[in-house]
Amino acid sequence: MSIWATCSRLVGGAALLLGAAPPLRAQLSLQEALQAAFPPPAVVDRRTAFLSSAALDSARADAGAPVDQSVVSYYVATRDGAPLGVAYFDSHRVRTLNEVLMIVVGPDDKVQRVEVLRFAEPPEYHPRDGWLAQFQGHTLAPDLSLKGSISAMTGATLTSNAVTRSVRRVLALHRRIHPFTPTGGAAP
């Protein structure tokens, strides 16, 4: 056996012993993500909000991140007429390639879930479920930042920043959209 084959086996064995990162979950479609977030018998309705220039400016200020979409599609989930949550899908660039997140906000305006639907950057920069779980329970507050209560992923600062900006952007838009009104819409 060559020296390279021996080294390769040693490195592979060390990775197993040291607990290498778990494999990434398969990427989800929009429908699969919605069903995972709101399993039957939940009813999910797609709605659209139209934001004014003033609402966009206000959302940008609150988010501390770019907010350029004046037309926002979102998905309201209910069960027996009671609100379960709202799912937003945010597509953005991480470094040079895009990622798509589903961010679910509860009736209490707190993050319930963050799910990666697409991630085109190298797999070692992909956010893990355990890291994403730290967003649960957060509202749009100053501590929702990498300098606050969100820990950065080691070796993946750009991903950490991109996900945190995305969650802040969605929460800022959520403040301006009235998702649990019968017609949805946006604040003037």
C-alpha cells in the first residue's frame, strides 16, 4: 500500500473518531418545506403584500439589511381557523452563489423555524440544523445579530451573516405585512 493510501485511511478514520459533521439533508421543494412546517390538517394559503416606498424604507431601517422587494409573497397557515404561522421564502447571495431559506414566523411574531431550501456554495459552508435552531424564539430586536445572541459558524462567516440578514429582513417585512388579516396586505 502506498504512503498516500495509508494517509488517506488514517485521515478518514480520524474523521470518524472525531465525529465528522453529519451529512447534509437533501434540499427541499417549496411544497415539501411548507408541508414540513405545517403538516396536515393545516391549511396553507398563498398571499401577496404590496409595500409602499415608505414601508420599504422603514423595513430597511429596522432590518439593517437590504430590502428591495415591494411585492412580497408569503404563506399563511391555519388550523380550524386559528393561525399557526407564516412562511416567507428569502433568496439571497451568500458569497458568489445563492441560497434560499424558508423562515416561519409564529402568531407571536417570533421565529419558529429556519430551513435551507437551496444552498449553492460549497457544502462545508452550509448551515447545520443545530446552528439554525438558535434563531427560534427571536423577534426583530438588536440582539438578533452576530454581535448579540447569534453565534457565528466557525469558518463560515459569510453564511452566518447572510442567514442573519435574511432573518432580520423577513422579520422587518413581517412587521409591515398584516399576515393574519383575512386579505393580508401591507401597512401604508
